[in-house]
Amino acid sequence: MSSAKPAELKKFVVRLALAVALAAPVAGCFQPMYADRGDGSPTLRDKLNAIEVPPLDIPNGSRNSRLGVELRNKLMFKLYGSATGAPPLYTLKISISTSRSSLIVDPSTQLPTIENYAIDASYQLKDIATGKTVVSGNTFSRVEYDVPGQSQRFARTRAGRDAEDRAVQEIAENINTRLASFFYAGM
């Protein structure tokens, strides 16, 4: 029995050495996305700071006007952090459309018990100097939420608003990630 343990230990050491030998050639290939490259070129954070996010073109007082302000604020915070943006080199135009649908309806009351809230967004990043679109795309978010009984109308309103906020957060994250990957690939 004592001879089996050194053989197992030897197999483990050989496997570990093989894993280290295979991983060593690619160990220097990984670099944090937001890291300074050290060559004096603008960092990803500098490029994201140069994006201007104008207010969304949504009529004041409409159902989506609050969402437009919320999306702009969340996206600006993701791009700039707690600072303000640098002098803009790019402008980001965003348009959104929303919808709400009932997923499950109570058969006795014919009232929805679960609803789905959807936001579809399209965006265009334009170079201010040339007016040329450098990147554009679409993104979406689908969020479902429970609808309490008819006697809890304020809870239903709050659940809907929370769903809107979660959907806006997801849209802001999607756009920020796509812009960061665009600039990172072009660096």
C-alpha cells in the first residue's frame, strides 16, 4: 500500500508540470481592458470619456421621457465614472421603443399576474469632426415582473417601474460594453 502513494504523487506532479508548461506561452497575452498600455497612446477610459451623450429625442411628459433621462444618466456614469467627460470627439445618438405584454393571465379575473416589459434601443456613435458613423447597433432588454392582485394598485405600479429601471440598466450596460469593445479592438 505504501508504494501506491508515491506513484499517485508522481502522476500528480507530472500533470501539474504539464499544465504549467502548456499555460506558460500564453501567460503574457492577457491584459486588463482598461489598463494603461504604457506606450503613451490614449487609454480605453480616455476614449470613452470623449463620448458626448446628448439627451434622447423623446417628447417631455411622455411615458418614455423618464426612461430616456435614466438611460442617459446611467450610460454617462458608465462612460465617465464619477468625473465629467473630456472634450467630446464622438457623439452617441440613442433611440428607444418600449412595450409591455401579459405573460400569464388569471383565468378567474382575467387580470395579468405576470407581465413582460421590453425596451429596444438603437444607437449610433458618430465622429464629430467628420460626421461619419463609426459604430452603430441595436440592443434589447426583456424583464418580467409579478403583478399583485387588483387591490394592490400601488404595488403594481412600483413593480412596473422597477422593471423599467432594470431594463434601462441592462441597455446601458450593453451599449457601454459594445462601445468599450469597439474602442479596445481599434487601439
